[in-house]
Amino acid sequence: MRTIAAHLRREGPNNPFPGLAAAERKTGRKLHHQLGSNEGLDMAHHALQAQFGDQVAALARRYSDAECYELRRLLAAHLNIDNDEIVVDAGADSLLALSLRALCEPGTTVVCSAGTYPTFSYFAQSNGCRLIEPRYIDTHDTLAPDLAALNEAAHLHHARLVYLANPDNPSGYTYSHADIVTLRDSLPEQCSLLLDEAYYEFSAEEDSQPLEGVIRLRTFSKAYGLAGLRVGYAIAEKDLIEVMLKARIHYAVASVSLAAAEFLLTQQQEVQTHIDQVVEQREKLTQLLSSKGLTVFPSATNFVALRLENAAQAAAAQQALLDQDVIVHRPPHPALDHILRITAVADAIQPGRLDALFDVIGESE
């Protein structure tokens, strides 16, 4: 394991409230009388039942399993890894923050590509880290994180952590497993790789094994369609997972969210149908945009990214779409503010939906 935050290089701290499910696993029996956690167990929830059903009302009364044991067990079986190589948290964003808490104290240097998923830099700066941002590879037909530049910056600035989204957000570019291993092996000894695999299911990559010095983040928000329930997980070596557990909010994942994620892991055919549908829509969206003369980058995600002539044109196109009640994303970082990102849902390819974008492009010609 590579270097972790200094204040966690000791025994503990330990979760003070492991919860009912952990107590039942420890004792090996069902514990029927929960009088210790001050939940509103006798709340009637007539209104909640009428609105959302009996199961939601029942789940809402109790704290979730703080250890997320059943979801970790199902994930371990699905991915062919060990339970202890997984930590579950409230979405990939929460896992970004957790990884920074576990690995970096204030003043630590971290590295990411300029304009990549901005939540990382947001959390890194709020954690008191020094942020170094090498530019993307940005050519006519390629927009991709520059692995050599990330590695060079990590060595030059003695970084503790390098962040890489793979597939990338916002470009959609994906590197091979061999490329990731090469990057990992080239980083400084004290430096870990935070690998954001939020769009993993849409890529051709199938490897899920823990990698030395790497935290692999994944989510139920995209392929599983549970963005509103906030469930994500990280894969790492057991000793690194143990460190992350020292800094984790133990009841961050709601009981309803856990139940939904556990259920969907048993419904892989429906999940795969959704993935196939998204890929088909992504290709149709790419064809539509390309037919208008736009540069659309190859994508291994549930979105496509396109390059406009400059930031002013991208901003004008985004505003024109917004005036038509259509939201698309333009990266806030000035290094990529000439890019638009459009989600590959059926609504995006409806006739006329993106006409405001095409009108702006036509006006500039």
C-alpha cells in the first residue's frame, strides 16, 4: 500500500455504531428488540405507505446496514473478488471525498487533467490539497487525458495522488487495462492512483481485480439507473479498504438505496438491456451530430462530447439550447470550455431537440 494520510497511520478510529445487522452477524441470531439506536421504529407512516408502499415505509424506519454487507457480498460474487476488497458509499462522489480523506492531509499535492470531472478538484481543494492540472491531449479528432503528463507532474511535484477518469468524463475516451497498469507502475512510490470508473459498464473493459496502489471507483448511477439513490463502491486492496473505513461515514447509504442496489444486482438482464439501448442511442446521437459537420469524439460512456470552434460558440450553443428548455453540459474549466457534453438518452435524438445547437453552428459558418 502506498502512502496514506498521516493521521490514519495508527490503530483506529473504529466505527462507533456498527448497527443491528452487524450485531446479528456477530451473534449469529436474529435480534428482535432494538432499543439502543433511537430510531423512530413506532412511527406509523400511514402517509408514507400510501404514497410509496409498505416496503419503503418499513425500510425508512431503520438505519441501513452500516457495513453494507449484503451488497458487498453480491458485488464480490458478481465481480469475482473478495468482500473485503470492496467499500460501499453514497455514490462515486462520496467515494472521491473518502479517498482524499484516507490518503491526503492538507497541503498534499494531487494531480488531475485540466477540465476532467470537476468534483475531484472541488473535493481536493476543500480538503486543503495542492492541485496540479496537466492539459489534455486535444487534437482534431482526439480528446484524452495525457497519461505521460500526469506521470511527469506526479514526479515533478511529489504527488500523493493522481486522479484519472477511465472512461474519461467529459471526453468519453477510454484507455486499456494495460495502459492503466503502465501508468500505475510508473508513478512515484508514495503516489496512489484514484481510478474513476463510473462508466465502466459501457466500456469493453471487464477486469475488476484490485490493483496495488489503485482505488477503483464505480457507481450505480449510470448503468443501473439509480442516480437519485446515491450508491457507489470502491475496489482496492484489503489494507487500503481498512484505511478508508476509518474515514467513512457509516450510515451514508440509505436503507432504501441498499435494497434497490441489492435487487438490481440480481437483474443483470435488465441492466444489460439498458446498456445496449444506451450504446445504440449513443451511436445515433453521434451520427446526428456528425452529419451536421460537428467533431464528435469516440465515447465509451453514456454520453458524447463534441468540439465547437471556441468557448464563445460553445457558450452560445449551450444558452440557445437552454432557451429551448434543453440542458447540456459545458465543462466549467477554461481548458475545456469549448466542449459540449450531451447524454445519450432517447430524448436527445428526438427530431428538433438539438436544432438550437445546429442553428448556432450554422450562423457561424
